[in-house]
Amino acid sequence: MNRSPEPNNHSPLWSRISTNALVRFLLFFACGWAFVALFQYFEYVIFVFAISAILALILNYPVQYLQRFVKRSIALGLVIALSLIVILVAVVAIALTLTNQIQQLTTLLLQTLNTSNNPLDQLQTALAARNIPLNLDAIEIQIRNLFTTGLNWALTSLPILLQNYVTFIIILVVSFFMLIDSTKLWRLVLKLVPSQHRNRVAKAVQTNFVGFLRGQLLISFLLSAATFLVFVLFEIPFSFLLAVTIGVFDLIPGIGATLGVTVVCFVILVQSGWLTALKVLAVCVLLQQLQDNLLAPRVMQTTVHLSPVIVFFALLVGTRVSGLLGIFLSVPIAGVIVSLLNLEEAQGG
């Protein structure tokens, strides 16, 4: 009997790819490219509404608490009025404090780098005493140029500050309206999802996105408070500014706290010397370990669980697509995608 010819497993790869699969892949790629281009075009609008949604989400917690005692309309009025006062007072106070400390810190760092006994010269002298020829003049010049460039940018950024002020007011207004109509807006978003998947999407967003942002804000605030107390204890100049810097960097998942501690310890090295910088580094590393091993697992136990490789991949993609906003939102978005697609291989242990 004649047998049908067996498939040739050694045929070229392109001959084994069906036309339908190739067309689907190209359509998927084209849709993704178009989505990224559309996202970048409306980046400002997306940024405003994303930050407004996060602020409305945070303000919704005191509204829910006050609803136990008063009507929702009264609770909304109280929360909006109090939050407006607190936000404006805090922004003005923090802005004045940060501006003053940034000016003083920049002046101090430039003066320290211009002295003949700065930390880089001390390091070069110590290396030369051990017969290690290493010229750090180029690094010193680059650091001085970096501070000078930053100072010039700060002096010429008044139009940017005015634009950011307008954006801040828009965010406040939009967030208050989102807070008032939060239930209707959430139902409107869910209507964009097929009815059979709405419960899964709602649960995934609540667990990964909302839970992650809430937990990350809490962890960053606690780390900022702890480092501020440490800086005050060690009598570090500009303690508030340095603690805020660590807290802002800590909002970046995975590597944020390490970056923040590195930057702050470098600043302390320039202004206070090697010994103080090493002490602060040791304490900050201890606080970071307590955060990563004790605090974060308890706060984040019901939120995002991603493999570290997926976290860094999401951070790089988010940075490339949307810059600063992508850094902060890429990981919870990746958590929602992994949860909806049931990608167990992408989840962390």
C-alpha cells in the first residue's frame, strides 16, 4: 500500500508558517504600534486623567468612612473642602521648603566641589598614597558642569512652572468631579468590557492597580518618614529635601529605593564627608531591607505578584512609551495584564 508522504521537518521556517498566523501577527503588531502612537499623541491628556483618577481614588477612602455617619453629599462636601485646604497649604509649604533647601544645597555643593579639599581630591590623594594612579579631574569637571546646568535650568524654567501650575489646578478640578461621579464613571468603564469578563476585569484592576498604588504610596511615605528621622538624628543638613528625594525614588518599583539612597548618599558625601555618608548608607540599607522583607510583603500581600524580570521589562517599556508616568504606572498595568491572561509563569514566587 502506498503511504502518504511524511511532512518534511527540515523544511525552511517560513514554509512552515501559515498565512493566517502571519497575517494575525502583523495585524496585532500594527494595532500595538498604532496604540503606542495614539498614546504618545494624547500623553498630556492621559497624564492629567491618570493623576486625577489616583487622587480621586485616595480621596474616596475618607468619603467611604464618613458615609457611615452622614449622607454621601455631605461627606463629599467635607472631603473636597478639607482636601482642597490641606493640598493647597501642603503644596505651598512644601514648595517653599524644597525651593529654599534646593537653592542652599546647590550653592553648598558647588562651593564644596570648588574647594581644594573636596571628597574627590581626598579620594585621589588616598589612592596616590597607595601607588594607585587615578585622575578624577574629569569626573569632578563633569559633576560641576552637571550642577551648573541644573542651576541654569532652574533659573529659566518659570514658563514650565506656570504650565505645571495650570496642570495642577486642572488635575484638582477633574479629580473632584471624578470623586463625585466615581460610581457612574466606573460603570461606564466596565461597559467597554464584554459582560462575561467584567467581574474578572473589575477584580484584576482592584487588586493589582488600586491595591498597588495604595500600598506603594504608603510604603514610600513610611520610608521617607523613617529616613527623615535618621537624617535629623545624624544632624544631616537639608534633611527634609533628602528624605523626600528617597520617597519619590521609592515610588519606582524594584530599583527605586536603591537609586534614591545612592543619590542621597552621594550628596551627603559631598557636603559632610566619607564617614557620615557611610553611616547614613548603612542605616538606609537597613531601613530598605526592613521595608522589602517585613513591611512590603504585608502591605502588598494581596496586590501585584510579578517576576522581577517582568517588573524590569515593564519599567523599561513604560519609560520608553510614556516617560515619567510610565515608570509609575507600568508595573500595576503589567499586573492587570498578567492577571487577566492567567500567565502563571510571569508571576513572582
